[in-house]
Amino acid sequence: MAIVVAQDSTGSPASSLKTRANVLAERLEQGARALETAVEPLTDREWQVRIPKDGRTVGVVVHHVATMYPLEIELSQQLAAGRPITDVTWDDVHGLNARHATEHAAVTKDAALELLRRNSTTAAAAIRALTDDELDRAAGVSLNADAPLTCQFFLEDHAVRHSYHHLAKIRAALASVQGSARATTIVTCDTAMPADRARAIKAKQQAMWASGDFAVIGTTLQIVGELLNEATDVRAVHNVLDVAAGNGNATLAAARRFANVTSTDYVAALLDGGRRRADAEGFANVTFEVADAEALPYRDASFDVVLSTFGVMFAPDHQRAASELARVCKPAGRIGLASWTPSGFLGRLLRLVAEFVAPAPGVQSPLLWGTADHVRELFPDAVKIENTARTFAFRYRSPEHWVEIFRNFYGPTHTAFMSLDAAGQAALDAALLTLLRSQDVGGGDGLVVPAEYLETVITM
């Protein structure tokens, strides 16, 4: 369906004795004014806040409301003439919204509000021109299962309600980022989490990491596991524990050094991938066991080396997980960690995704593990802590290729896309492509995005 939305028309309210039409027009104007009043004082940062479940920013949504007035009036006039609406489907609407979100991602507040004022004024004038007979005229509407709707009902359900509908969502989104949260990119939490809440969060995390197929991405990170094994000086005589092992990068690296390895994760499907990889290489020195990083089922001082690459950082209770790593590590043993940093690419990625799908409230950010100060707080009894900033390069054919892979296979982005509607998915897709292009150092010859991580070696 081709829809032409006129955004440059002008008009002014005309005085009229048609009471019903006047009242209807005034309600539309009130909604537009309420939206304008609510968003006019917003800061640039607030203008860019994303609406949960929707994915579009406040600014894009305000501009969307403004651009829809001409279309809503055009369709209502069709009903006023007794003609059914047969050529508009919800797929058309979703497609229109998705294209709008992409094309107007950088809309300014001044431009959006000017369009809101102009188009709402023109729409109100068009409503005032309707007679009572035209308001009462009904015809089938394809958007509503071809039910015969009156022109007045259609205007109330679409043109009038639309601004209020989005205003409520905008207010809720802004309320969620009030106070210090507006300027905070890393959330800390000092209080113990209730057991039932912790279980619910872990269940949600398990489902997230089990979605997609992390092995597709995990195997590209193999070099991180190799470097961490070198940094922790893994030897053939060592008993090694890999915590939150995923598909086993650090596990296989340790096995290649002839160590005895126990590979653990609380997502059994991820361990199955690691087991297949170990079988393919013929390793008999690896055991795979389902285990929670916050409650490891091993005796104190059981392992010479304890490893985790981009795994334990996602545990909800940081201190409990760190205490478990320290507990099962032998005195003079080593704990090796690889954790994405807040300032690196993955830090930006996780914050971007959180703008579309809010993380569980009160849960510490996994990115804290990528800061030296937080690691020092987690391991107060360590003999020595050595931190090295390293870089892993994501190498893909193009930004679009990266989005395709991460959308289908990486748990956090996979579930984010699945939770959004069509417009939200389009907005997230566009935001990811913008981020990737801003970080690409490939010079047009394939995508190369450096991602900083913190390599930590802790001597107990």
C-alpha cells in the first residue's frame, strides 16, 4: 500500500456551530497540547530516551504522532463519504512506523514540535468541517476486521486517542530514568537480593542464554581463552575449573595444555556445545557439569586455577560469585577473568540494548567486572591482582552481517529483538548499525570493531 502523508499543509481552526465536530476537534487539540507540554522541557538526553517494548525514542514517537494526523484525517474523511477502508492493514501500519523510525531517528525537538502544532491544527480544522451526518456515517474498516465504524468513532479511536496513548508511554519511560539513573551508565547494588527474586532473575537469564545459538559467536572468541590460559600460567599438572564456561573456549585452551579441566555452566545447552568441541578434539581430560557460579558444588581449595571468560560477570550477585571463585581456588592458586569494560564496544552495546529492553531493576551491571576498582572490592583477600587491558576484534563482512548474526544467535540481542514490535525492531536494528559504523576501523574492507576487555589475574 502506498501512503502519501502531507506534512506541509497549513490550516487554522474555523468557528463553527457544529457542536459535536467542535468538541471532537478540541479534544484532538487538547491531546496535542498535552503532548507538547510534556516534552517541550525535556533535555537532549531525555529526548533520546527509548520507550520500553516500543524501542523508539521519545523524539521519534512525538514526530510519529505529528506525521500521523494527515493520514488519520484522510481515512476518516473516507468514512465520512461512506467509503470503506479496505486497503490498509496492520502490516502496512507497522511497516510505515518502521520506516519512519529509521528515517527520523535524529529528529530534533524543535522540528518535531513545530510539525505537531501544524498538523494538529490542520487536523482540527478538517474535523470542524464535518457535519453531524458525516460523523455518523459508517463503513467497513480493514484495520478493525472490516467492522462498520462511524467516522466519529474512527477519529476518537485514532486521531484523538493517539497522542494520549503515546504520552502515557513517554511519561512511564521518563519516570524510569528519573534522578541519578538519568546520568548513570553502571548500576550498583549494595543490598542482598531476596532468594525468590534471585531465582526468577536466573531463570530469565538461563532462558536468554539458551536462546539463539551462542556457539556461533562464542567460537570466534577462542583467542581470549588461549590468552587467559597463558596469563594464568596453566600447566599440565593443574586442576582447572572454568566457571560460566559457555561453549568452552577457556576449557579447551586449558585442555590443550594437558590440564585436568572441569567445565561448568548453568545452561546445559551451552555445555553440550563445549562437550561436542572437546569430543571433536579427542580430549579425555575434560569433565562437563551443570553448576551455578554463585553456588559451586565443589570443596574448598579444589582447583589450582579458576577461569571465566565473559561468563561470571553476568552473575546477578557479584560478591557471592566472587566469593565462590575464591573459595574453590587453592592458596597461592590463580583466578583468571576476562570481562568486557564499560567504555569498550560491548559496554556500549549492552547499554544500547538496555535502552530498548530495560534490565532487571536492582541488578548490578555485569560491566563492573571490567573495572579494576570493582574487582579489588570483590577479592579483598587476594595476595595480588594484575589487570591488563586487552582488545578483541569482531570481524564480520559488514555491519549488517554482524547484526544478522547477533540478532539470531547472541542471547541478549536475540531476546531484545524478540521482545519488540516491528517498529521497535527496526529502531534497534538502525541503532546497532549506527553504533557499528561509528566503531568500525576496517576502512571499508570488511567490518573490524575493536572491543576492549579487562584481563584479570588474581593470586590467592
